[in-house]
Amino acid sequence: MAKAKSTDPIEELQKRAEEFIRLGQSQAAIDELDRASEDLISYPRLYRLKGIARLFQGHSTEARLIFDQLEGCFGDDPEYLNIYGVILRREHDLPKAAEIYKRGLDIRPDEPALLSNYGNLLIDMNKFDEAHRLLNKAIEIAPDHKDARQNLVRLERCRGQNGVETTSQEKLDSSGDENNANQLDALMLKDEEAASDWLNLAAISQRDKNFSEALMFAGKAIEAQPDMSHAYKLAGEVLFALNRRDEAERMLLYGIILGEDDDNSVSNIACIAAIKGNGKLAYTLYNRVLSNSPEHQSSLKNLEHLKTEVLNNRYKFNSII
């Protein structure tokens, strides 16, 4: 006898939303989910899908608000914890992201996605040996895991940056010139724990739209750990919100050089390029973001605006040099 199809309208709605997300149609998924209830938190599985859809669209702040509210519902679900960790990292809350990934690995210690994402976070926190162990474990379990291999390449690059400093320090120490070594401490000393605390305060202030305070805290984080890419990116986002474009561009570029070319940073740099009249560069950068995240909302919107301005002869191209 054929198994009867589910007639539960919520279950059917969930399946349709999941299919839209799978097909890369996050807005259609959100529209479908919003039909269920104005208070979607009453349906945790549907609300989680909306958070995932908003994350795919580049709206990590809204995604975090949703996942924060759902923590009591899915706190022992490794898949939920993995996505939550990704969101928290994008929101520059590194300590909370680390806590979430650890919880996930306590439940499922051999999950390659959790191992890879936590390893990548540990690179941000300059915990290179632990990151190396986790990323290699992910690759041993899943040899073709693309993200883990990319993160391992990033780890070796960041270790190289750190290794130059270590070698220089060792040379100074072996020379016996203690005075020179002490003077150069200003270049070499880092306080990762303090930097993480300052960054967390900066992220809270940014979410509260207290931009001057966020900028001050981001500066403190950079002073404590000059290679903290997330602090430069957050400073760039805040400066962008304050229309201080040249400074924003510089901070975002520093963040990318020290860390990764994440979608939001590249999209913001593209927006600044478009405003400056560097339309061809902006076009290239927007398409780079969209090749990685086809539903990145700000890139889609701004690219369409750029095309419209060019087609209507309203866009003024300027030399980039």
C-alpha cells in the first residue's frame, strides 16, 4: 500500500521553503515562511529556515537575532550549532563562536564541517597548532573537503606571517642585545585575549549603531593584536556607515590581506569603487561576490543600480589612477 502524503500544512510549507533554499531562491523561501505566521518563532523549524535564508542573503545581523532566539530549541543539534558558529564569526563575536563550535564537536567530534569551521576560527584567534590539528582531522575524515583544504592553506600563510616575527625575535635574543629586543617589543607583542574582548565590545556597539564607540573599541582591538583581520573589517564597516569612504576602503583591504576576502568586505569595496567612478572595478568585484554567494542582496541591488546608471548614461567613469 502506498504511503499517504503528509497533509500537515506546516510540514508542507517547510518542505517548500527547504526546496526554495536548495534552489538558491532564498527570498521565495522567506515569502513562503512568512505566510505561516507573523510570529514565526512559534514554529522553530520554520524560523531557523528563515535565519538560514537571511544568512545566504548576506544579512548576518538578522540571522544572528533569529539564531540567538532559537538556541534553547536546537542547542544540541550539531547542524544548527555549525550554522550558528558561522553567523557569529561573521558578526565578529569570536569567543561565542568558539563556544558554539566546541558544543557541536562535543556532540559530533568527527563532523568535517564543524572541524573545518572551528579550525578557521582558531586561525583568527592565532591558535595555529590547534587549528592545524582540527583541519588535518577534517581532511583525514573527508579528503575532498574543499573548505578544510582552503582553510589549511590560509593557516600556513598566517603561520608564515607569524614565523617571520618569531625568527626576528630569536635573532635578537641570540644576539644578546637585550635593549634592542625590549625596544622592538612594541612591534611584536600581542594580547589575543584582550583583542578578542575589545572586538566583542566593538561588535555590540556596531549592532547598537553606536558607531563612534564601535570605532574606538575596534582601534583598541587592533592595538592589542595588529593582525586581527576581523577588527579591521569591523572598523571598515563602521567607517563605511559613517560615509568615511577612503578610510573604510583602507581598513577593509587590510582586513582582507590579513584574513579572507569575505563577501561583505568585497561588496563594500565594490560599492566604494562605484561611488568613486571606478565602475569596471566595481562590476568585477560585485560579480566576484555573486559567483560565491549568488543571493548576496546588497551586491545584487548595487550591481543592478550600477548597470541602470550606465545604460541611462548617468554614470561618470573616472580613472582609477
